[in-house]
Amino acid sequence: MSLDLVADVLSWAGAAVAVAAGLRLLGTRGAAARLHTIAPVTALAAPLLIAGVALRPWASWHDVAKLAAIAVLLAATGPATVVTAGLAARRAADRPEETT
């Protein structure tokens, strides 16, 4: 299997996961459900896309280093961001309605 084919498969797989999550998001209600619906984008789609672009024959080591930095930052901050957003949504749901 050629490197071009592997790069294409990884890129298209990542794009498919992102599109599927986006389409599911349209019909999802509630903040917690939306967080669960969009989680595959940071957990699966982004790494697949990054790997696909990094394996492109035109990718220089500079490009791959930048992509690796993005992947590390995404892996380090993605779960924390989702947890923080989930906690904020829960606090907002638990807060009593304000009457004016």
C-alpha cells in the first residue's frame, strides 16, 4: 500500500467522522448530549486528519513538527475543555430560574 493511499484513507476517515458528528449534532438536544455527540471530533477525527496530512509526500519535517505540536495541544486540552464545559452546563441546569 502506498503512502499516498494511507494518507488519503486517514484524511477521509477523519473528515467522515467530523461530518457524521456534525450531522448528529443538528438533532441533539441538551448541553450534555451535545458534548457527548461532538466528542469524537477531538478524540478521533482530529488525530486521523493530522496523521493523514502528516503522511502526505509534500509534508516537510517542519509541517510534521507543527502538526505534532497541534496534536499534543489538542490531546492535552481537549478532554479538559469538554469536562469544564460539562461542569458549566450542569451548574447552569442546577441553578434555579431567576424571576425579574
